[in-house]
Amino acid sequence: MPKLPSIKSDVLLNFFYFQGFILDHITGSHYILYHPKIFKRAVIPYNKKDLPKGTVLAILRESGFSRKDLIEFLTKK
């Protein structure tokens, strides 16, 4: 499996929007997204720097996605 590349917050937000998540609200610098059909939430910190890979993996795991799903999304672009 290929390594997870460095990802910025806006790319991760686009991934979740593509998967059907909608913006629930913003608290400080965190975007809270919600999926109305699978009832999952994703909390994404928003800044201009690359997100740490452990943080990206934890966000994916919490919302029910795998590293493979994100890499497939990135290669389709």
C-alpha cells in the first residue's frame, strides 16, 4: 500500500464533502462535519499547514474510512 502523502486541511475537507458529509458547525479552528445517513461525525482542524499523518489516520478511523479510501480519492484528482 502506498504511503499516505502530506495533506492539508482543505484537501481532507474536500474528501469528506465528496463522501457525503455536510458542515454542521465551526468551533474555533475546527470544522465539525456530519453525515446524515450513517450518523457519523468528523472533526477536522483547519490551518494552512500540513496535518500530521497520525491525526489524519485518526480522523479517518473515527469516521469509518480507511487510508485506501483517501489515497483513491487523491489519485482521482
